[in-house]
Amino acid sequence: MNSTLTYSQAESFLLRLFQKVNLPKDKALATTKILLEGELLGHRTHGLQLTMPYIEHIKSGSMEIEGTYDVLNSAASSKLWDGKYLTGPWLIQKGIKKADVMAKENGVGTVVIQKSSHIGCLAAYLEEATQNGNMVIIACSDPDNKTVAPFGGTTGVYSPNPLALGIPTETQPLIIDVSMSATSNGLIHQKNKTNEPLEHPWLITPDGEATTDAKTFFEDEPSTILPLGGLDSGYKGFALGIMIEAMTSALGGHGRSSEPGRWGASVFIQVINPKKFAGESYFKREMERLKEQSLASKAANADRPVRMPGERGLALKTKQMKSGLRLRNDTFEGLQKLSEEFGLKL
């Protein structure tokens, strides 16, 4: 099976596919771009693998496709939007642009979005967003997801809650995308599907034992995900998970207390303009110097030298743009099934 697609082949297929389910052109373009960017950066669970659930949620009506967001609150440097469960990538790209405009004038622009649909890979938004010299922060939670246990507990309370930052330097930007949990829901589903163990004991059973067995996540009394730091220092990840809940759902006015019963996201977007602080040139120089010092640090393992956040993903993106996207078998098979269902050629 040839599971390699060129960027243009994948882009063309996705756009035609989203057209088949009546997703408006602007939302189809935004979603296609983010799913492909996630795949290019190597985030396989949050790249083209998301095409299948996105199509299902569009078909079922749980991902809305028509209309636009409502502005619920507005100030010079902050906005609160009701995303009305519209297409997540479209909402986030709109939010970044609005925050960018506010930051140009005020130094900082913040957009918080309640009731977005799934927003994909957070890292996928960052390289482009830093090209004008701004720092970008994105965080999200899913108020309907309770798969992460608080430190010291075994019952799921909140979602993996990723935090992403795009930081410009004099050369390649730093791209940080870290969940406040030991692993993601997507990776657990992948490992369960392929009957593989997790790389580390990132789950905790109802009996309080850490495990690598992804299948326990799907039992009647399921295991849950440990907070970032695991059994040793997961109190730190738990605290950071609470921080994300405050930044997203609490600021957004729609969260777990609302009991949404629907797959979605509460989102925090902030753009920071260094020109309104110490200046863009100093900011980039300072971050470049830190990068140089980090890379020059003596490696603990000569075969694994220090790597900056986002470095591997950006290198993989460059490689895949030239040689094509080598898809996981299950991703390719899922796209093939969709091509047959909608009468499209992959």
C-alpha cells in the first residue's frame, strides 16, 4: 500500500472532501491547512487522523458549519467570543488575527472563545503566527472530557489541557506544545488500536497502580491519565491543569459547571507584541542567545544532543514538503474509506 501523499494531493483531497459535507470554503480552507500542518510537524494523532472524526461530527451536526461567532464582551485588548461549536481551526485563525490587531495597538491582545469545536494541533498555528515578530500563546480545555485524574486521585476530572507558545528568535522560532497530562487521549486510542503498550506508565488504574496498558482506559471502570509529572511530581502538572481550566473555561464563561454534553473546546489566545515592551530586536536576540547556549550544553548522551522545542517538527515539515507525507496505515485507510464513501479519488 502506498501511503505517501504529496502536500498538494492531500490538500486537494481534503478540500473536495469538506465540500462534499457542505463545509463553507473559508472554513474548509482553514481546517485543511491546520490538519496538514499538524501532520507535517509529526503530530500524527492530531494531523490527518482527525479528518475522520471531523467528518463524522459535521455529518451528525455536533460540529456546526454555518454562520459566525458572537462577541459576548469586548475591550481594547480583550474579546470574549461564543464560538457556537463552529469549526475550531477557523475560529482559532480568526482569533489570532483579532488578537494580533489588538497587540499592535496595546502590546497585548487576548481572545477567549467558549463553545468552539475541536481545534486540532495547537503547534500547527504557531510558525505562521510568529512571522511578524509576536509571541503567541494558545491554551485549550474540553469541558466535556474527564480523562485526567488530579494528583492523588484515580477518577478523571479534567482534560489533557495543552498549552502552546510560539516564540520568535533571530532564526527559527521556538514552538512549544505541551499537555498538562502525562499523555494525550489520541495516543491512548492509537496504542489501543494497534495493541501496543504506552512508552511509559502514564495511566493510573482505579486501584492506584500506574500502567502502560492502553486497554485499561476502555474498561467498564477505566484507568485515567496521570497529570504531567506522573506519580512522582504530578502535583505540578495538576496545578498547571487547573491554570489552563481558569484561562479557558472560567474566563470563557462556559465550562464543566455548564455540563455541555458535547465535544468541544474552551480556548485562550494571546498575542504579545515585543515592540511595546523592550523591542523586537532585543527580544529575538535574547531568545537566540538562550537557544545557542542550550544547544551548546554538553549532552548527557552523545547520540541525543540537546534539541530546542519545535526543532524536530520543523525539520520534519521541511522533509515532508519535499518527499511527501508518509501517513500511518490507519490514517491512510480512514481516508480511503472516506474517498469511497463520497466517490472521491485519493
